[in-house]
Amino acid sequence: MAVLENFLPVYIDEFNPIFHSTELSETEKLHKFLKIHMGRVEDRSDILSINLRDTKCLSGKNKLIYQEQQKVH
């Protein structure tokens, strides 16, 4: 859970300025999002694997925390 708690919020914080920008077109936003996302996939495939594979094992409070972060993401 600690790995996920440190990953998704940082990931979300990285994208928020892009999504809320009034200076970028939708195409520019998508391009920036994809560039950052693919960089994360390349650099942090270990954490993404945990995110995709191991989160199904969460239960209780941890599962709720993770699900909320996923909704925001």
C-alpha cells in the first residue's frame, strides 16, 4: 500500500496542471498527458506492475483508499 500511496498522488498532481490549463488546446493536453504517461510507463514499470497486479489483494480501508485514488486518476 505504501508504494501505491506514494505513486498515484504524485501521478495525479503531475497531470492536474495540464488538465486545468486554459492555455492549452485539448490536443496539446492529450499530447502532454501521453508524453508524461509513457515516460512513467518506461521509468516506473515496476510500480505500474504492482498497480495492475497486486491491488486486487487489497481489502478494507486500503482498498477504499486505492479506489478513491483510481477514480481521481
